[in-house]
Amino acid sequence: MGIRHLTARIFPLLAAVLPSWGLAQTTLDEVVVSASRAEQKAFDAPGSIDLVDRRQIEHSGPQVNISDALGLVPGINVADRSNYAQDLQVSIRGFGSRAPFGVRGVRLLVDGLPITLPDGQGQTSQFSATSTSRIEVLKGPMATLYGNASGGLIQAFTRDPSKEPELELKSFYGSDELRRGGIQYSETRGQYGLVLDYGALSSTGFRQYSAAERDHFNFKLVRTSESGKTTLIANSLDQKKSEDPGSLTLAEFRANPYQAVAANVTGKYGKTFQQNLLGVVDDRNLADGDRLRTRLYLATRTLDNPGFNFILVDRVQQGTGLEWLSKAQLFGAPLELLVGYEFDRVNDARSQRSNTAGIPTGAIGRDEDNLATSHGFYSQGAWLLNEKWTLTAGLRFTSVKNEVRDYYLTDSSGDGSGSRTYNGLVPMIGMTHHLDEQTNWYINAGSGFETPTLNEVIYLENGGVQNQFNRTLNPAKSLHFETGLKRNLLNTQYSATIFLANTKDDIVPFRLSTSSATWQNLNTQRRGVEVALATALSRTVMLDASVSVVQGRYREAGSLQDGTTFASGNRLPSIPGDKVRIDLVYRPSGQFIAPNVAMEQRDEFGLEFSSVGKIYANSQNSETTGRYSLVNARASRVMGFLGGKLTALARINNLTDRVYAASIIGDRVNGLYYEPGAPRNFLVGITYSAKF
């Protein structure tokens, strides 16, 4: 079904049928900070924004990755390969789908601190799911105002300190010897509040050679006063073990989807790393309602990565930011104006040796510094023209410099040093029409700017892959358009969005191998429809559902390193054509008054249905996955215990034991595209919390 036909069916349905379900005309009081970087109701945010609350996070699983809780967010795809050596693939409206590992094209923040590097790459593993109180996902033109690699934004907010001393203990056990334990303590004394959170994970993995072990620590100290709030954040992740089973060809996948690549097992491919984040965010209340926010952070990462070669990386990242928010009047109408500046810098000291069964051996074969520096200046305003119309506009200038300093000059590539500065001016404008107290319609347009990452410029295709800086790779520049409708009643919320993004010089693969990768620029397009619904069918039954249709295609013909060509109009690989998610939750004791309203925890039983459409595995569109559908079941029980609360959780995932490809590495050489999802598996857990 095409987007035009789907849209023609969806919008009349939403506009005509769903409002009749409302029992009362009372709006909800959700708070969000992502859209305009200032607090406002999510309903009033002039763009496409989704919230994931703490209840959804807790019921999503063992709380290892925040992405486990994003299944109901339309327009976002999380390819959970359960491969801790490669991190999750996360894309929003098709942006970021090119990433063979980690995250590209999607901006990541935690409590206002960037997890994404200034060159545009990041890892979701830095998020502490057990400490996270809510997650916000911002899509469309407004996300581009966050700078480089803002095809979308995922921002996690950790919980605030409790007023009384509070202790929480967690223990999970699951298939494949999964063990997940954690402890959290929180309290407030006078002006100071504290949250301490520690968790440990171990698993043998459902695939051959996919075991993992990790420890995660999160610390938050908050000082409040009449003039504002200062927050100190410390986060440390120790990935002690993460075996990499590799991706498979179609023939290998069909023969045994859970096998590992033989070379990966022999060479003991994988990753061990330690990454740390220390940051301070200060919010000051100024005269006349103005506010000033400043941030300062330092992050480090040490990585041992045995693969075809043994890569070692020592990272130091730091940055600062300043943001001023003022409220004024313009021609008698309220105006909220924000201006800011951000500086970020990263230095990866990269070296390489031979890999002998997971041990670095022989002489150094690579020695260099990979540096990226970013400066961002931005301004954004929201002007309430009258009770019916709000105008939102913004402008951002971003300058990113990628640089390689090569100290190993005796290899065949010679001096691989080089640098390039990429400048982008990103405007955005939008209008929100407040049709009534329960209905908003909005339309936005803007441009996007995304530079190549350091990993994408350190290799050059020149009669083969050379360790040389690639100056020919241009930044991707996009034009984004979206229009949407939001309706917010007491017992029902729904939203629908149509979007279009045309990208000039999109960054797409030219050669992807197990040891190196080179990239090229081609023009592309992404368009689609997103629909979300949350409704209390009764006091005991809640329904959440989302539908996403994304069409990503090339707007010009191209070719790959092996000489194969593809036509203009071909679909972009690694992007699901459509995705459906439906959750049905039953509470015997009732209390489902409205969606997204904080409720006392009660016993719950839930069914989760998801269906993912065809995914193209290569740019030639010669291989695709088939549609797959999964059913998960969960139950939780809450009871009093030792003066506190004991919550028992049980989950069965993939009830029908479906074999499917959870992750597609598009255009990888030798047809190594496929990584399987987990077979039927179970999880049980107990959480004990008590206040003193």
C-alpha cells in the first residue's frame, strides 16, 4: 500500500472515529524539554515528539538498554542484534540506517549532556536504563537545530533524588544464562539530593560466541536553591567482555542463523572497553523570568577491539555549552527566545597491531590521532501570535573539523594525515494551529546538516583501501518537511504525521568489509507516515499502538566498489518498509484513567505484538528479508514486603519462536548482511524498594 493511499485512509479515521471515544474533554499535563529546549507540554510542542515513561521502561525487560522501551515510538527502528560488541543500530525516519555499528545520524543526550561525538557517531550503551525516568524522541525539522547528525534526537532524563531515603534492589534471570543485578539508593538532605545506581550484566548469548559481561555505574548529585539548580552527573560503563559472532550470508542464515563466523571465533573478535562521563549542568533563574543554562563535561573511552586487525583506541572528549532563555513581548504577543553556543572536541589516539587469537602481537602497524572539533551557534523563538496560532523559528550555524594526524609513515599508504572543515547553516520554521483545547495541527520545514564521521574519512578508496584521509567525502545536506495532527483527550491520545526529507550528498557505503570501509555521496529521499494511539478502553484495559511507513530511496544511480550498479529509485538498505506495534495491557484492579498519567503500580498482564515489513539488504535490491511478526507476553505482581514494595516480573519473548533477521548490515561485502534476532526466551525478575 502506497503512502498516498495509507494517508487517505488514516487521517479521516483519526479525525472522525477516535474523537467519539472521548469521555471527557480534559487534557493531560505532560512536560517535555526537548522541542524548544524549554519546558512545555508535549501536546503543545510544535513538532513530532514522543515520550516513554518509567512504567514502560520497567516493563520492557532487564533494563540493559533504554532502546528496549522504544518499541511503541513510531518512526524509530531499533535493530536489537543482542551483540554487545557492535551496540544497537538505531535509525529515525531512516536516518542512521547506514551504520554498520554504533549510531550515526541520530543525536543522543543524557540530562542535557551529549553522548554523540562532535563528528556525529555515538553509542546507546552509555545510557543507564535503571536510572532513567523518561525518554524523549524528537523527529523532523526541529531536531536539526541540535546540530550535526540530527536526523532525530533521543534524550534520556535520569530520575530526580527522592525526598526520603529510598533503596531499590533488582535481580533478573533469563535464557542463555542471563544475569542482571542492580542496586539503587536515593535521598535528599537539605539542598542536596543524591542518586546512586549500580548494575551488572552477564550472558552467554543466544548465538555461538556471543557472551557478554558489563558493569554500569551512574551517579547524580543535585543542589537546589532559590536561584536555580546545579546537577553533577558521573557515569561509568565497564564492558568486560563482548564476543562478536559476526554477520552471515543468506545461505549461512538459512542453514543455521545462530552460528558464528568461523574467523570471528578463531580470531576471538570482539570488544572490551571502559567509558566514563563526568559533567555539570547548571540552571539559573534570572530577572524577569529569564533563565541561563551552562554545561561542562569530560568523557573518556579506552577500547580494545580484536578483529581482522587488533585496534586500540584511547579517547578524550570534552565540551561546554551556554544557553539563555528570555520571555518578552513582540507586538503585544508573548515571545520566548533562546540563544546558545556549544563547543565539543574529541581526540581518539588510534593504534593497530596484528591480532593473534584475541591478543595484539607484532609491530605497530598504525599510529595516529583522530580529532573532531565542533562549534555551534543557535537561536530559536516561539511567538504566540494569538490563541489559535504559534510561530516557531530557529537558525543554527555548525562548524565541524575532522582531522587525522598520522605518526606511522613507513606503510604503503605513506602519510595518511589530513583535515577538512565542514560548515552548515540550518534554518527551521513552523506553525502550530490550536484548533481547540484538545487538538493541535502543525507544519514544519527546515534543513539538516550531517558530516562524515571520523571512521568514515580515515580510509580512502584508491586502487584498494588506503589508510589516508578522505577529503572528497562531503557533508549531507537535507530539506525536511512534516505536517501532523495531535488530539489529546482524558482517556485517548493520538497523533498522525506525514514527512518528507530530500538529502543531497547523503553518506552511503562504497565498500564495507570486516577490516575497513569507504563511503560515497549520493542523493536520497525519505518519506513516510507515522501514527500513534494510546487509549484506556476501560478502567482495566489499556491499548497502545503505533504504525510507521518509511520509504527510503536513491534519487540517482550509483555503484559499489565491486562494480555492481544500482538504479535511481532503488530502496535504501537497512530501512524497514513499515512497522506495526500493538500493546494490550490488563490491570485487574483497574486504575487506567488515562494514557501517560503517573499511576500507582499495580498487577499487570500484557501482550505485545510487533510486525516488521520487508528490509532491503543491498542497494541493488537483489536481496530482502521477509515480513516477520513477534508476540511477547508479560506479567507483573506488586505486593508489600518488609515494609517496602516487592515487584515480580515475568516475560516470554518471541512466543512463536520465529526465526528472523533483527539487523541488516546493508551493502556489506560478500553478502554478509544478516544478524538474527533472539529465539523464544524468558525473563523473570524481582525488584524490592523501600523508603526509610
